[in-house]
Amino acid sequence: MPGMWNQHTLETKIRNMNVMKYLLILLIFSSLLFSSKVEFEILGSGGPELDGRASTSYLLWIDDEAKLLVDMGSGSMLRFEQSNAKLETLEATVLTHLHIDHSVDLPAFVKAGFFSSRSEPLEVIAPGGNKFFPSINEFLEDLFGKSGAYRYMNDVLSAHSDSFQIIPYEIKSTSIITKKYKDFTLKLIDVHHGIVPALALRIDVGSKSIVISGDTNDENGNLEKIAKNADLFIAHHAIPEHAGKFAKSLHMTPSVIANVAKKAHVKKIVLTHRMNRTFKHEQESLIIIKKDFKGKVIFAEDRMRLKL
């Protein structure tokens, strides 16, 4: 009898293992079959100069719909239109900071909303203010408030807007803030950009992830906290390695970019926010980065779309 019991137990275990294997295969097959199509578009790859490029702006695509707009530098609205993106499908927007080359097209997008069919409110996420820069609440009031520059569109700050309401969401915390949306999750953290309040962010769509450095020199080390194992590291390459002290207080050098990427084990680096002062040094920058980072490194172009 003990032998029969042991045999029965063994057969039961084998059946259970086979069932588990079948369920695992089914789960993997289902996830492959129904996983989202995720793409990341560089709308603007330039900086604040007259350089033939749109200024900083990015767009997250999920299943061929634009879901997240990050930064709205000069020319970004034109690039948004050229990409055939729709305001109606956006779930949120982020301004990494309020420098002109990251935020100036916001009023143009809001005005375009009047002529769209969007009616749902739209969040504008941005860092807190200080004595040098307004908070996002102040910024929107300065633009669309009752005494603002575009006060004729004051209704966009209310739920009774003729188009859609824009809702400021201020990131004041020094720790990671997580925000979940229908199709993606955001993690946001403050980064050092001189006197400028600034954010870096991570976008997660299922198992796929994108980290955007924003403008920073990573002095506070916060980039690594959200960049772990990211598929794409969108790094702002605004200065060459030999830049002066002031520039280095604002931006990452190529060696700092490489160090962050190596520590965080990111899979691919995309170098953007390209400026005249870095163009002639890009091959030098690439050599410096490749010394420490062995993954793929590419230079961004306007309208470049990356599949994940």
C-alpha cells in the first residue's frame, strides 16, 4: 500500500506540473498575442537655437494612438501635426521644466484644442516653482488667467471650457511620484538643473520602459533611481565633455550620461537636445560614452520613431 500511495502521489505531482507548464505557455502566448504596440517618437531633437530642428518634445504611441506628450518646445506642434497625432487620444502631458525651449508651444496646443473634438480634461504635469520660476499653476494663470497674456481663453482653466479644461499637476516631492493612467504608468522625480526646478520621468507600458532625463547634470543622482533596466534612455546631450563650469552645472557631459546608463543597466541610449556646441563633437562624445556603456547609442532626429 505505501508503494501504491507514493506512486499515486508522484503521478498527481506530474499531472500538476504538466498543468502548470500548460498554463505558463498559455500565459506567455496570450501576452505575446495581446501585448501593446509601443513606439516612442522624438518630435523635437534640438535646443533653443536656430538650428533647423524643433526644440525638445516627445510623444508616446500605444497601438497607433498618441497617449503622452512630454515637453512642448518651439516647433513641437508642427511635428505633432506631421505625425498625424490627435489631441483627443492624449491621456496626459508633462513639462520637464519651464525653460522656453521646453514649454513655449503649450498655448498653441491649447488653442488647437478649441478646433478639436476633445472634451475630456487634460493634465499638465510640471515641477514646483521657486523665486526664479513659476509653479505650473502660476504659469497657466500667467498665460490663461483673468489677467493673463491669453485671457481671452480663460475658460480653459475651468470645467466649463468651450474646448477642454487643462488641469495643472505640480510635483513638489523630492521622492519618486507614481501616476497611473489607463495605458501607461509614470514615475517622476526631481533632478538638478541649476536654479531651474526640473523633472526626469520613467514611462512603463507593460514590460516596456522609457526614461527621459530632461535637462540635468544628475548632481543629485536621482536619474539612476528611475532608470533601472530601461529599454530606452532618452538623454539630453546639450554639452560636450570639455564644456565650462556653468554649462556643467546645468547639463550632463557624455561621461555622466555613460555613467548613469552603466549603473542603471539601460539597454539603449538616445542622444537628443542636440545643440550647435555639441554637433562637431558628437563622434568624440560617442567614443567617451562607448568606453563605459556597451549597448547601442543613437543620435536623435526630428520625427524619429523608435519601436519597443
